[in-house]
Amino acid sequence: MEKKWGAVMNLSGNLNESFSFMSKAFDDLGNLILLIVFWIIPVADLVALGYYADIVRRGRKIEAPPKLENFGKLFVDGLKVLVASLIYAIIPLSVMFAGLAPLLIKTPPLYSGSSIFLVFFGIQTVLAVILLFAFMLVGTVAIGYMIRTNEFSKIFAFSEIFQIIRRIGWGDYLLWYIVISIIGYVCASIPYVGMILLAVYELLASRSLALILDEAGVVPSSG
């Protein structure tokens, strides 16, 4: 019988445990500062992505954010996460860019500046946001599954991905995804320090996803 993750009380427990994990990063300020530096520097941020992936992979095997080490492996893991994310986002982004097409090519001024265009672009933008939400709702578990199995092809193992989400419970997972996304959006929206806060927030989000995968029975590969 498939085990369901649970309801709001378990969501609260998940977030509390994840917040506790995140707060332990401040016990090693040197490591945290190094992580933030990697996070805010383009290309080097792949090392930070790989670090967060390592947290997802190890789950409850660790009680606090680990030391930053093995930078080459972290970079490769971060690159895999980036590519997987882009694959899941490509259709929503394509819809978004299609709405911008009249501005990117030489179109008649009356069309590109008309209310018809603005309405059309607005509809496409809303559609793109909805698609991005839906694709990344599935993509988040897919990427977590890829990390746990150490197999990139698992991002396309849709039957297995949907089975994991069913174990969690679609309603519970949707609620978790909305809450964790709102927390990230709030952090990113704070002027001047948004990027720094996101680096810390990702510790919470990674741990939270790891706990969900643990509860769903997604065992990390020994490879």
C-alpha cells in the first residue's frame, strides 16, 4: 500500500525541521559566506547549485549543512540541475518569447503598440506563468529524483515521477510547492539583499525537498 505524506501538520513539521537545518548554517559562518559568494557569481553559482543538490541527495543522513568541498563534482551536479530545469522550463519560456516576437522583429508600429497587442501579450504572459508553474511542479520532483538516483534520464521517467507525487499526495504536494515558492519569492523581492537571502533560503528549500523524498521512499543511489 502506498504511503501518503500527510496533511498540514506534517507540512508544518517539514518546514520547521528544514528551518532548523537552515539555521545551523550560521554555526559555520565561513562556509556560509563562501556559499553566498558562489551563489552570487555567474557560472560559479553552479557550484552552489551542486551544493544544494547534495543536500537533496543526502536527506536525513546529514543534520546540518555540510562543508563546501569537491568543487568540481558540485559544479557538474549544478550543471545537471540547471540543464534539467531549462528542459522543464523551455515550453513556458517559448510561449513567453512568442509574445515578445512582434517587438523583436520589424512590425508595424500600429500593431506593436496597439491595445490588441497588449491584450495578446498579457494573455500569453499569464499562460506562460501557468505553464511554468505546472511544469516546475512536476519538474521539482523530477530533478529531486534525478539527484537521488544519479541518473539524468530520470527527469523523463514520468510514470515513476507521478508515482512519487501520488505517494506524497497531490494536494499536500501542491500546498508544499505553493508555500515554498512564496517564501522564495518574498526573499527574492527584498531590495539589495534578495540574492543573499535566496542563497540561505535554498538551504531550507533543499532540505524540505529532501525530507519529502525521504518520506516518499526515494532512496539515494549508492553510486
